[in-house]
Amino acid sequence: MKFFIDTANLAQIKEAYDLGILDGVTTNPSLMAKEGISGHDNVINHYKAICEIVDGDVSAEVISTTFDEMVAEGEALAKLHEKIVVKVPMIKDGVKAIRYFTDQGIRTNCTLVFSAGQALLAAKAGATYVSPFIGRLDDVSTDGMQLIEDIRLIYDNYGYETQILAASVRHAMHIVNCAKVGADVITGPLSAITALLKHPLTDNGLAQFLADHAKAEQAAKV
Ligand code: E4P
């Protein structure tokens, strides 16, 4: 399973990359705004800066919502760097744009997916990635993980190559459960990824090992 980080924060992207486990980055307009990135040139430069840090795909989302505008915006984004994947919302013109980009050899990430039907359409249009938002579904008492399982079944039934990119991941158990049900990729905050590291028995065990080692060293000296 691939690990993407869901942020536009360069320090966090670098920290995840330095850990040696990062396969890519997803951003969205809210994440860019959170970092105070605004204005055409700043946005473009920020995407380029992200591409310089990571080895892997970097999703850059279009702001437009009509076919012609999405095509123009997506083509410009795709030209920025070979790592850029054009992120397109699951709306009617978005599906058309994904088909267009696919035919042009431009990779896409279909975002804001909340149902199996939407995921089926994204695959039919040839999306490289589909992004079901599991955390936001859980937020409204709907089982986000069930959606990942349903999409896995549908894609496997027909051999669709669209990769299931579980998005809106909020915590470590989302990641573990995504791995169990066969998501191809997860994208989440650094905190969810590093939470996978933690177990109190690891900390206690290490403390004991180090204490025993220190005691043995001390005993050897006397
Ligand atoms: C997906 O690519 C989105 O950027 C993201 O995962 C949304 O997550 P959120 O629901 O935590 O905002």
C-alpha cells in the first residue's frame, strides 16, 4: 500500500519523506489556504516546491468547475512537473474532463467521492486515482471503510486499474483498516502516519532493554 501525505506544509512533507515511507502528496484548496498560499504565481511555485521534495505523485486540484476551464487549468498544472496529477472533482464536467485528460495521457485523481456509483464512474472515465473521503463519511454516521470495501469489490470484478486512494484519513486505525480491505493508497496527515509507530509496550520494552544494558555495564566496571 502506498502512503501519501495530505498537506501543503513543506516541513511536514519533508519530515514524512525523510522517514523513508512517503510515496506522494495530496493537496486541496483548503490545505493550500491553510498554509497561506494564494495568488497564481505563489500557488504554482508551491506545487513546484512540493515536487522538488518528494519522489512520487503530487495531486494538484483544479479550482474550475466547467469542462473548458478545467481542461485549461489541468493542462497548465500537468505541465508544471512530471509528478503532478490533476485532481478533479466528481461532478459532471469533472467526469468529462477526466476522460479528456486520460485520452491526453494526463494522470488524474478524482476527488470528493462519497459513493460506489461515483467511484464506478471515475474508473469508467479512466481516472488514475479515485479518492473516497472516509473520514467525512464517518463524520456523518456512514461507514467510510465499507465504501473502500465496495469499491475494491467493484474494481476487482472488472479489472479497473484506477487506484483506490483512501482520503480524509484521520487516524492510525483508518490506515490499518484500509490496508486490511485492500486500498491501494492512503492519504492522511503526518500525525496519523506517525501514530502507526506508537505502542506503549515498545516504549516500555526499550526502556527496560536500555536500563538492563546500563546495569550490566555498571556491574562490569566494579
Ligand atoms: C483528499 O485528497 C483530501 O485532500 C483530504 O483527504 C480531505 O481530508 P479532510 O476530510 O480531513 O479534510
